[in-house]
Amino acid sequence: MNEFVKPEAVSEVFYGACPHDCPDTCSMLFEVKDGELLSVRGNPDHPMTRGGLCVKLKDYEKRHYHPDRLLYPMRRVGPKGAKQFERITWDEALDEIVTRWKAIIAQYGPEAIVPYSYLGNQGLVHGLNGGDAFFNRLGATVTERTFCGEGSCTAWLLTVGPTAGLDPESYIHSKYIVIWACNSVSTNLHHWAIVKDAQKLGAKVVVIDAYASRTAKAADWHIAPKPGTDGALAMALIQSIIAQGLVDQDYVDNHTVGFEDLKERAAPRTPEWAEGITGVPAEDIRKLAYEMATAQPVGIRMGVALERHFGGGQTIRAVTCIPALTGAWRHVGGGVTQFPVWEHPYKFDVMCRPDLIPEGTRVISNLQIGRALTGEMPLDPPVMSMMCWNSNPVTQAPETDKIVQGLLREDLFLVSAEHFISDTASYADILLPAAMGAEMEDMILSWGHLYLTYNTKCAEAPGEAIPNNEIFRRLAARFGFEDENFRWTDAECLEHYVDWSSPACEGIDLAYMREHGFARLKVGTPDDRAPHREGNFPTPTGKCMLKVEGATNFVAPPFRQMYEAFQPGEALDPLPDYVGARESHTADPDLAKRYPLNIVSPKSHYFLNSCYANMEDKQRGQGEQFVMISPHDARARDIVDGDRVQVGNGRGAFKGVARVTDDVKAGVVVATLGYWRQLNEGTVNSISSAAFTDMGHAPSFSDNLVEVTRAN
């Protein structure tokens, strides 16, 4: 070979991890050549990923190099929302941010600055909590991030404590599987593969969901309660299990607290009572109760949608009680799955540094940011600046119109770290280009399985994009923050953010992760894990708490920057029970006369929340924004399939294409989440209320009444 001819580079393969807000947290393989990401594929060695990726991720490299990607720091030069920006340098961007923030702090105090993030990236370093230490040191307002599952967390922790519960991989041993309020085919695909394997081995699969989702259609039995009534179904199951004499009394006597009180509470909650509320026939409820008690091992997979109405926390508590009543916890493959993350050894205090928060710092919920920005929420000082990263509230948060109204304020200084000029970023004063998955080192948190998953920095970020953590390192340096953690490299962060000395990490360290890409925690195997066979619940009593005396409402600390002050604190019912929806024909008949339809807004199949909703290939797969409506409700409104319709209530409206279908019952409409407002005529959260549910300041996305009219 001529020594002056440069040999052609050979592509290399590196370990990656899907950073998105999904329970699967797939282990991926990045193919890289000359610093460019060529392709991604699922890691075939990972027991859950098994070599496959969902339709969202399978061509992840296209997102890295999309022509609309934000490549350089930008300053707004046109009206807010007009997407008119000019390129500036990083020094200019950081100088302007620091200058503006220092002026705001001098005039209003640091609480006038609000950090806004969620799980657009689930990395330990660059994800939800990545900016917490900086903003806590700054003295900014603390934000509660309660988009998804936090009310479920409150109910779960009260009932069984911080346990991972039933291992998702152990469902292969289940004889009976209940998937409750989860469209696994679209949002938990790799667990669905395990469920299908169990089904082939003879397991019966029951899906409980308000409409005929892709998952419901693949089940052996679909049960469709009216939206917001799952708690009535759960209480009737408890009543029926007791009434039919199916309680595992030995397990209850030895490993639970409060059975007699729960029995008394449930006594009037008969299947006939529940039929009148849920629309599910009493005979079906009795049959389901019998089978859930006798077909052991029985596994229950709860979806985050189960919390999304006013009584959602109580619903989660009721469902979580069932495996203790039936003794399902005795078995491998028996019990209930919420978030396995509770047994992951993450050191959130080290990530967030709550010790830096000034005493008395206020708390604002990210769900109610529209109320905060518009002055509807009385705040002193007012919100004068917001920094948004890993989140797109204009699409994802409720009461969208209020958020837009607030972001249009000329006196509001908005900073957005983003990959694209999203709906929210279009209102920014300063845009910062953020790195993507293959461009930064991290470990990705999983709330859906028991593996640690490593992500290699193996590709060069295009333009001047940098990782989120580097943005906060640079800001901390500009403010003169000298705490050691603000100087840690990403690798040093990973050394500190995981408790590598934990028994769960036996034989695992960062070097192991880099070499192998993933590691299963040492918490039992899928073939032998039955963590509560003999009770041993991580509660104060060591037992499953069917009754909790003196409980008060709270948000799990990792979702509020590990800050313990100003928790909600309201007294909670000691026992689970049915609590109806806030917006319903029963609760508010006058409202229901104007807006007679319940709307459910599940995740889209081709979008990951609002990620990918700006990419043409995903848009083609997902189709244009649609509204599923029953033939009965369509006829009553002179709507035919394909008509353009408007869905609205007193909070706002959006438009979409009618899909007239028997997949939804009369009185219910379905419109999926994630479409971008700038590409559509409104989005589904235009009609959503920012009211909290009963626990954990969770969202009430499925507790909204609307009317649908023709728009063409």
C-alpha cells in the first residue's frame, strides 16, 4: 500500500441505551464510522431488548442528522413563537443568560427563575435531575415534575414500600396476566413480547382499558370500564374475592395490616354496584375476581394511565392490595408491577444536592406552569425567567393555551436547551443546542426492568451541540459556583451517582458497564425472584399496608429535586376506596350537558411523547391527528368517518380527523398525545385540566369532558 494513501476507516460498534421516557430502556448497538452514527439496532444479548427496537427508535440515527436539528446557540430576533432566530456564539449565549439572571435575582430574588425539565432524556447525568444541583445552588424555585406516575408512586409506597415488586421478566412464569391501563404494544413493547411468550405457554391475558387498544385486541379478554372508574372495578374485585371465600387467609394474617377494616370498607362495593359505575357486567367482575384469585401465579402490570383521574391514587392502592389478598406474592410470576426503579441503587441526593436549597424556597408544579406564568397562581416574586430542557410543555402539559399566553410575555426570559425548535422552544429568547444519545456518555435510568444500561459517547455532535451536563457546568462556572460536583466530568458523575457498593451492584462497576453495556441487578433472577413470598415488604411494619393510619399526601422526592419542604400534606383516607372522576355526568351534570363526552389521550404508537412528531417518516406511520368516536356518537353529531372535527371545552380546542369506530364505546372519544401544535390545529392537551389527582400531585389527563363537532 502506498504509505501516503489513507486507509478507509472501518465502522465500529459501541454500546448504547435508549434515552427516552419508556419503561423498556433498550440496550442498543451504535454503529459508528469516522465519528458519525451510521445505524442503531437492538442489543441481541439483552434479555429484554432481545435485538429488537420499536418503530420510534429503529432508525435513531435519522434523528441525530435531521435537517431541522438545532446546531448552534441562537438569539430570538422576531416575535415570540415566530421561530425567528440569529446565530450567536456560546460565549454570547452564556453571557446573556447570566447577565439576565443576575439582573432578575437583584430585582426579584432567585425564586423568580424556574427550572423546567422532565424525562425527554432519562440519563442519570443528562436527564431529569441533571440541572437540579445547579438550580438548587442558584436558589431558584423548586419544580415538582409530576407528568407521569407520581400519584402511582405515592400510592405504591404507602401500600408496599419501595419494592420493585413483580419482575417484568418473571411474567413468563405467570399463568394469568392482567395488563391494567397500559397499551403495551405501543408503550412497553419488550414486556409485551414476554407476555406473548407466556400466552403461548398457556397464560390467559386480560387487558383492562377504556378502549380497544392494539394491546386489548391481542388479549384473550378485554374489559372496558368507563374512563375514571377503574377504582370501582378494583374495589368490587376486592369485595368479590372476599365474598367468594378466595382470600389466602394465612398470607393475609401474617403479611398484611388492616384486612378487617378493608373487608368492612369493601363490603358494599359489590359487582352490581360497580356495574352501575363502570359499565362492566357484574358477572364479568365476579369471574375476573375468581380467576385472579385461583389461577396462580397471577401477574398484574399497572400502567401509568391508571392514575390519570381524580381518584387515581386510590385506584392504585386498591389494585396493589389484590395480590396480598390472593397470596399471589408467594409465587414466581405472581404479584404486581409498578416501577422496578425502586430497587435501583441511584444516589439522588448526590445528583440533586437538596442541601443547597435555601430554606423556605417555594415549589411550583410543572403541570401548572401555565397558571404560574399568567399570574393566575398568585406568586411573589412572579416568574420572570424559565429554563426548559428535556421537556416540551406546550405540547405535553395541560392547559396549553395558558402556557402559550404565559410564554408570549415580553418580560419573560425563556432559555431552551433543545434538539429542534419545538413548540416550546419557538418562544425562547435564547436557544442552546443539546447533544443527543450517541454524542454523550451516560447511564439510562430504567423504570421498567431490573437492568443498568450504559450509553457510550461514540459520535461527534454536529455543529456546536453539547450535552446538557456541560451546559450546566458552564453556567456554574460563570456564576462562580465552586462546589466539587460542578467540576465532575460525565464519567465522574457516573461514579458518584450510583451506589456501586450496594448489594444490588455486587460484581458490577462502571468498568464492567463499559465492557458489557448492561448488567442485571443482584435482586434475584426472573426464574426465582419472589421478593414477598414471606412478606418482607419495605414498609415500616414489613407488611403490605391494606390500611395506613395517619398518612398524608406527598410527592416522591426524586420528582421534586429531593426537596422535602412544602409537601402537599393533606390527610389521606387510611383505606383504599373508589373516588370518582372530577369531570363526569355524576360529579358535574351541568358541565356534562355542555360537554357530554369523556376523552382519553393515550400515547401515540409512532411518537415518543412529542419526540419524533416532527419527523416525516414517523408522521406517515402515525397518520394525521385523529379523534376516535363511536358510531352512536358520530351519528348524533352528523359526523362520518374522515370528517374534520373539533374537540373542545372551556379550556381550549383542537382539530383532527374523525375515525368512526367500534373500538370506543358511546360516550368516549380517544385522541393520542404528542402531535406538535405548530404542525396541527391545536393538540389534545388544549382541553386538559391542570387540576391534580388525589395523590402525588399527579395529572388528570383522563378526567376531562369535551364536545365534538364537525369542522369541515
